[in-house]
Amino acid sequence: MTETTRRAVLAGMAALPLAPGVALGERIGGITRLDPALDALIDTASPIEVIATGFKWAEGPVWVRRGGYLLFSDVPANIAYRWRAGEGARPFLNPSGLAGPIPAGVREAGSNGMVLDARGDLLMADSGTRAIARVHLATRRKTIVSGAFEGRRFNSCNDLAIGRGGIIYFTDPPYGLAEGDASPRKQLAFNGVFRVNPDGSGLRLIDKSLKRPNGIGVSPGLDRLYVSQSDPEDARIFHCELAADGSAGGPLLPFVDFSVEAARKLPGLPDGMKVAKSGHLFASGPGGIYVIAPDGRKLGLIATGKAAANCCFGEDGRTLFVTSSDRVARVRLRVAGW
């Protein structure tokens, strides 16, 4: 398969028809019940509302409770935006990722996945800088947590999640590099899943078997790790148990299979995810955001009409924000995600 950008793969897989120029406040897509258990989590009649639009590829949403606002990345534009009700979306970090002139061969220079740590600092998978970085929100000062494994630079860090003791789990596919796996800038011979302590120590490789590791999440009990694979030939979510010290208790095993949906050419692939306090996954896949039970059953599909890159819980915890191609949308839930 010819290497293409993630945006081309995800957004180009027969996106459902939408009227051009979607307006703020417009309702899009719809919610499909796949299992009656969905009704306890979300009303299928809940509107999916566009709150921001006009981006190249929106990603990495995270809700900042202390300030009451949403942060999200426009990865190729190298800008992280802040959205607040009544204000709309405004640049917050520019650049969000790689600073200075962007060298040839770097395709996605901006930040990608973002989460808050226990101190309220922003942790980001900095695709352009090829590192895990920490940003102090008040000063917007960035420091690097980890940027290399065994002396070799990461490919283009994509998404991250926080586990027991603040351990950072993250994925490192080659999407930020223009030639992908064939890039002369690629120093690692694999695309890995890693863990690192919050101070940058204790970097460990968890897995190097996945072709395109992407989204990542941790169960509310901090005892299970989930990893999405954005490979159209192997579109699945994997999982493994986590030991008390945060190490992987075994290899990554298949958890949810999206091969049928991928074969139907629904827009998108397994990408970002968030795990609710109930243990349910809200995970992107072909067609939108899937609501997945802790036992792996697909309960429902939240479809925006375009590829969904990621999501997060926000406001009072009962709002799901979805980054979907060139827009950000929100939908109300019946339960709080956190």
C-alpha cells in the first residue's frame, strides 16, 4: 500500500454525504443503537452539534476543568485551539508542536493527542517535535518529557494516556513523516507502544508488533491498556492487562474487530479513544465514535458524517466532544464520563 497521510486514509474512505459549509450550531450525523445497553449511556435522539469548524485535521481534545474550556489540536496547521462557550475557538498554542522552520520530510508538525496530568499540566504527543512534551498552561512553557528510545528519536508521537502513578502510555506511528516507514528521518525500525514515568525516567517498550498503533486508553481501574490500530488491513483495538507497577502483564491481544466496517468503506479507522469511569470505551472507528462495553460489545455508533479522530468528556462530564476531520462537535450523554 502506498504510504499516504493519515488524513487521506481516514477522511478519504467514502465519507458520508454532507452539505458543504457546515455552520456553527448545525446538527449533523446521528446515533445508531447496536445493542439495547446503549440506552443507559446515551439517547439516540441526542443532537450532534458543530461547535467549531474550518480546520485541516482536528485532533487531541481535552477538557480543562479549572478554566472551563476545551483544547484541541489542528495537527497539520501546527496550532492548538481553545474553545469556550460564548467565545468560540481561538489559537492557544501557535506553534503547538515543532517550532521554527519545518524541515522537508516532516508532514504533521503540530501537537496530536493531549491529556492533563494530576497537577493540571498539559501533556501532549508532539508529532512534529517527535516527543512527549509537558506544557504549563498558565505560562504555556513547554518542556520535553521523552524524545528518544535507546538513542534513537521517536517517529512521530501520536496519542497518550495516563495510568497508575502518573505513568504515561503513548503510541509512536510514522504519520508525521512524509514518507512514513520509508522516511529517511525514521530512526526506529518499528512503530511502538511505550510507557514512561512522568519525570521522563523508566522509558519502556510495551509493543512493537502493530503496524499502525494510534489511539490509547487506560481502564478506570488502571489495570488494562487499550491500543487502536489504524491499519485498514487490520482495523482493530487491542488490549493487555497492566500489573501493579504499571508494566504490561502480557502481549497486546485483540479486543474489538472493525474489519466488517472497514470493508464497507465507512469513513475513518480506529484512532483516538477515551475510557469512561464506567469502563465503557468511546473509541473512533470506521463510521464515527463507537460506544464499546468493557466486554468488547459494540453498543452504538455516534456518526458525524466524516472520519472521527478522537473524543473527550467535558463540561459536567456528560458532554462528549468529538474531533471529526475539519470540525469539532459535541453530544450530550446520559452518564458522566469521568
